[in-house]
Amino acid sequence: MSKIVPLISSGIAGTNGVLHLPRLWQKSSLKATGKIAEGYPGLGAGYDTMVVDAPGLDADAVRCFIANAKPTYPEFVAWVAEQPGVKLDAETIRDVNASITGYVHDDSTRQGILLANALPDGDPKDAIDLNNLDDWLGFHASVIA
């Protein structure tokens, strides 16, 4: 079975305006079907946890829903909005999006991604762009090269 590198960027907001939520759905869906590329968590730390915790979602409930229902993205967003106690008001969305766009990898991670892509140390420094480079390199290695 072919494994898939998730290519939805963390910088993409879905229909409810939350950055990274489409990527979380894609990664979790791939994990639930055993199709995610090695090294990628379905729902892990970092951005995944930020997007789950900010509105008050339960990570295990997210995993379970995706694994059992295999929802489309709009079905997932509707389910998220229906969860008891979840806050998806403008302030919560603004705050989680700011935490995502403001996240910066440590120097070692940044340097490793840039080196792997044969780029000099420097820009980009933000995690969204560095993660994109990492995904694109993994995609190239597994599909193109």
C-alpha cells in the first residue's frame, strides 16, 4: 500500500477559518486508514494540539470520530462545531491562528530542514514555511525521485 505525505499546509484555513484544521483532518484521516507516510503523526503535538486545545476539543474524540466516521472535511467541521463546550468564536479563531502563524522552530530544526533542501541557513524561519519545505521534500523523495 502506498503511503501519502500530507500536503495541505498548516497555513491553510478551512471553512470555519481555523488554520491547520484541514491538515489535521487530512493527517488524522490518513493515519486512521494506515496510509500516512512514515514520520507523520495522525494527531500529534505542536500545531495539532494547538488546534485541538484552543476551542476545547478532546483529542481522543477527534481521533475516534475520524477513524470511525471517515468524514469529508465539511462533515468534520460540522462535527467540531457540534461538540459540547467548543468555542469557535472570532476571538478564539484569531488567537489560535496567531499562535500558528507566530510559531518558530528551534534553530536545529530550522537548520536541518534547510540543509535537507540544500538551502542556506536563514529564511524562512517560521514553522509553516519550513514544514511546507519538509513536506515537499518528502513528497519529492517518495513520488517524484
